[in-house]
Amino acid sequence: MRVELDNLTKSWDEVIGADSITLDIADGELVAFLGPSGCGKTTTLLMVAGIYKPTAGTISFDGQVVNEVAPKDRGIGMVFQSYALYPHMTVFGNISYPLRLQKLNKGVIKERVQTVADMMGIGDLLERKIAQLSGGQQQRVALGRALVKEPQLLLFDEPLSNLDARLRLTMRGEIKRLQEDLGITSIYVTHDQVEAMTMADRIAVMSKGVLQAYDVPEALYDRPKTLFVAAFVGNPPMNFFDVEVMRVNGDLRAKSDAIDLVIPHDRGEKAAAVDGKVIMGVRPEDVDVVDDASPAAEGLTLAGEAVVVEPLGREDLVGISINGVDLRVLVDKTRGVRVGDTITLVFNTSRAQFFDPETEASLLWA
Amino acid sequence: MTQQIEEEADALARAAVGAPGPQRRPLGRRVRSTASAYGFMAPAVALVLVFFVASGLLLLILSFTDLSSANFSRAWNFIGLDNYERLFTDPFFPKIARNTVFYVVTTLIVFNLGLALVLALVTTSIPRRAGFFFRLVWLLPRLTPSVVYILMWQRIGAGDPFGIYNQIVPEFLGASGGNLIFGGSPWAFVILTNGFNGASFGMIIFTSALESIPKDLLTAAKVDGAGTWRIIRDIKIPMIKWPLLFIATYQTLSLLTSFEYILLLTEGGPGLFTTEVWALTSYKRAFATYFGNSQWGYGATWAIVLVTIALLLAVAYVKLFRFNELIEEPRIENL
Ligand SMILES: Nc1ncnc2c1ncn2[C@@H]1O[C@H](COP(=O)(O)OP(=O)(O)OP(=O)(O)O)[C@@H](O)[C@H]1O
Ligand SMILES: [Mg+2]
């Protein structure tokens, strides 16, 4: 099912939950709503579900405006962070509830519940009370309940946030596989950008009720249109520097008190045209730590001091201070970086981002 | 000092539950930890002992005598089971028993549970402030002494030429006046007066229970396809099962022993025992017989039988509604 949101807005007196959200979701696509807490993800989702009535704007399913359609007639299934299972019913009672409301005959209900439960790997738990299940099992029941009525649209509101890290990884894969196999259009709300990047066909990044960007994951990562998107997408987050981009002997150089780096022309032209400071962004993986500055890296090399070392397992996340300017880089464990070490850094400026400090818009992609 | 209090409390609590006292006080940790538990129970136990067990026993003894205002200066005259025989062979006994069941069941189902639930459901479905205001207004009679509340209704419904109703309705609406209490249905008047006030207790309890149902559950039910009625039936009512059963139990018992509404509104009339209930009979026999003769012994008999029924009902409710499922074993183990 195709879903279109057109200038969708929800406000309560003073508070704006969602502000003129416009986006379209193709049939069978999984779209993630990504953003920090309170940015309006749940609000938007609940409008799509029909629980909240939009203050303005429209929601269309397959070209039909559904603003006035009751939740039960929208053909949706929903999964919640809290699972929202009915505690006084058994697993069977929970999964069969949507079908019982449709007044299907008992045999059909039993068969469909069993099929879905088997698919979710909880086929032998049907007689259990909800309180007798683990968190992971409960989430499978919730998923089963959402799937059993064969919805046209699946809505997930942070479904994995209550699970431990390992289980989250497993469930992430399972949900994605199920969604692809069944080809159900889905909206997946999360504040975990790894979840969004790995699962979604496209990601809608939101902030303070406003849709900041809507694109495929690689595009958001490589070509962020706003400072917010650049900062929010990617883990560990992008490093930012206040610099002035200027022409020196036909080269473009990003300069500040602490920094002086050569920037390729295709990256820096627009930034150079700005009169005054711009914000330069460099991802941690675009900075290499080397033993000695090579002549080839002339104009791309800076030296700093390690101030924090966080072991991540395979790599260390090292906080470095370059004359008082802080950045974070990923360093191979074998280098054995220690706090206080002097580090030589080579910047891959051909992947640097530039933003206007006033509008926070990209000087490359906007 | 503390030790002494604990020991006394221990003895008291043991006496209350009929447990044998310790022969030699063992010094094990177990005993000491249970002793402090009994210590905490002691105030409640003392209250029950003085105000329920002691007065109950007194009443029981009284019910085997013919003590009345005519012979109270003489020694108590024990007459065996005569009072009980008299009670069960009283020609109005079946009527009073039926009245009591009717009064309790109707008020309970229609008002204390039914109306209370409706009020709670409605006031939690409208905007919060409106719901709060509505409940506040409905609670006002509870802030008034119930006698004042009852007398107000009594004045409103009183017969010609009194009664507020009589002053207003014939004058402005052209309908004929009359005695609202006796002219209409006396039962309806009594039950309405009691029920409107009685519903507010359940209303408050149910409201807080309804408001503590997680929002996600209601959203899930809507998405699953449930309409208002199915949400009430399948989600809300099962989720407030315990408060419902509690109110049912509590109100049954308090209705069984309440008679002030009937006493003040109809005195059990009109005519013979039309609205007389058990507790009122007991009160009348003991304190307000027409011939100026208070039959304390006979009144006590009515009270004892009623208390027995109430106790049996309480046990039945606890068993039937399985209230013990609510009580979990303490998680903290005694070390
Ligand atoms: N019923 C409501 N009444 C008033 N304000 C609300 C209501 N629901 C949400 N809001 C406000 O709207 C904004 C967006 O809330 P929303 O629940 O959509 O955030 P979210 O992105 O889902 O956050 P989280 O990640 O914490 O779940 C918040 O500022 C919130 O306070
Ligand atoms: Mg949310």
C-alpha cells in the first residue's frame, strides 16, 4: 500500500507535535522515522494509525484520503515499545483478538493464529499467560498480533527498545526478513540510528516536529543536507570545526587558529564563496592516524594530543585535542594509543562536509 | 522496653488467632522476626478485639436473654433459644428477609456498581478537567453528613402541604402534587436517594483504576479493530476486575447493615414492613418499639443473625472472587 503524508500537522494548544510533514512511502517499502526523543515520531505514527486526529494536512492510503477513517478500518497492524499485550488474555487470546473482532469463524481463527505463531516461533506458547513470557517472547506475540490480520501497513513504535542488545540484533534481522517476505509497507519509529540505517529502505529524519531529511540511508550518511542530519546520522558522530575556507595560491584551504587543511575544489568552492566562517564536518573514519607525516599528505596532516581513549573492542575511539579543538577518531587497537600521546592525523578532506552556520544548510547538497 | 512490648503484642496476637503461646520462648531468629510482625499487627488486632469480638460476644449473650426496658433492673434472665424461635416464626420474617435482599441487590447492581462504573467510564472519556469537575460535584453529598443529605431529600419529597416538590411542581408545571416518597414508589425513592450517594465511592475507585490502564493498551485495541463497547468489555472491565470485586464485596456488606436511609425516609413504611429491612428491624426491636418497650435481647438476636449472614457472605466472596490471588508471598525472605 502506498502512503502519502501531505503537510501533516498536529498541535495541542502551545505544543507542536508534528509540523507540516510531507513524505510518500512506496508500496512494500520500510521507512524509518528517526530522531531524538520528543521530535514527533510517535505523534506522526499515531496520526497514520488514526489515533490522533491531524490538526492540518492529509494522510492518504493508495491515493485515498483516510483522515476520517477509524483506526479499525485502516488495515493496519501496530507494534509498541511496551508490547501493549492484553495481560488478562493468553498468548492465543492476544493474537486471536483482531480476528475475533472480525467475527471470523473459530476454525479459521485457530488456523491463522497457529500459522502466525509458528512463523514467529511461539507456536508452543499459545496457552501461556503473558506474565509467563520473556521480553523477547512478548515482542514476538505482539508482532504476531499485528501480522495475524494481514495488514496493509505495519506501524512499529520503537519495538526493540526494551530488549537486550543481543536480542535486539536478532529481532532486527527477523523483522526485516518478515517485512520483505510479506512485502508489507512499514513505518518503523526508532531513535537508534543503527537500527534505521540497517533496516530501512528510506529514513525520515525528524527534529522538533520538522522533517529534516528523507532519503535512502547512504545518501543521508554521505550527502547530509543539514547540519542536524550530519550530526545525528552516524556513530560515532561526525566531528565539526569552525573554519574559514579561502583561496591560497590556487588551492582551497580550510583555516582556523588550530587547523589548516587543503580542500578539493569540488568540495570547497561553495564554502569559499561564503564570506566568513563555515562549519566543516569530518567523520571519524575519514581521519587516519599515521606514524610519520608523508610528503604525499602535504596540507592534509595535523598533529594533536590524545585526551581520551575508549576501547570499543576491535578499535579504540580516541578523543584528540588539536590546539584546543576537539575531535574523535577511530584508531586500530594495535596502535596502542594512550592518553597523552602525540598523534599525527591525516584528513581525507575529499569527504569533508560544509555547512552554513546561519541556516545550517549544507554548502554541498542543499 | 521494646522487648516487652513485642512480647505482649505477640501474646495478644496469638490469643487473637487462637495459636498456642510459646512454652519456653525460643531465641531463634524465626521467632524474633515473627514477633515484630505481630507487633505491627497489634493495634489493628486490639481494635478488632475491643470493637468487634468483645461487643459481638456481649451481643451474643444478650440474644439468649429477654432483657428489655421493662426488666433491666433485675438479673439477666436466660431464655435459651426462645428469641431465635420467635425471630424465625415471625409472620413478617419472610417479608423482611425478601426486602433486605431486594434492597441490597438492587442498590448494589444498579447504583454502587452500575452507575459508579458508568460515571467512571464517562468522566474518564471526556476532557480531564470536565471529568474532574463532574466527579467533584457528584462527590458533594459525601462531604455532607449523610443524615443531612437524607433529610434534604425527605424535605423535598414530603407530602402535601409540605415538601419542596409540592411547592414547585403543581405551581409551575400544572402536575398534581402529592407525597413523592409514599405516593410514588417508596422503594424507588429510598434506593435512588441512597444510590446516588453510594455510587460516588465506586466512581472514585473505578476512575483511578481506569486511568491507570496503559494508554498503549487502548491504542492497541483500537488498531486491532475494537470499538468503544468492545474496548469497555474486553479491555477496561477486565483490567479493573479487582476494584470491581472489592466494591461489590464491601458495598454488599455495608448495605446489609445500613438502615439510616430507610429509617429517615420511610421508617420502614408505608403500612406494614413495606420497606423494612433486617438492620432496621433489629434497631427498632432494640430501641424503638411502638409500645415504648425496648426489647434489647430480641433486637440483639436480629443483629446476631445478620452478622452471621454477613460473615458467611464475606467468606463466600473471598473464596468466590479468589482474593487470595491478590496476595503474593513476600519476596523478602527472612534471613
Ligand atoms: N497528548 C499530548 N498532548 C500534548 N503534547 C503532546 C502530546 N503527545 C505528545 N506531545 C508532545 O509532542 C512532542 C512530540 O512527542 P512524541 O511523543 O511524538 O515524541 P517522540 O518522537 O515519539 O519521542 P520519544 O522518542 O521519546 O518517544 C513532544 O514535545 C510531546 O511533549
Ligand atoms: Mg515515541
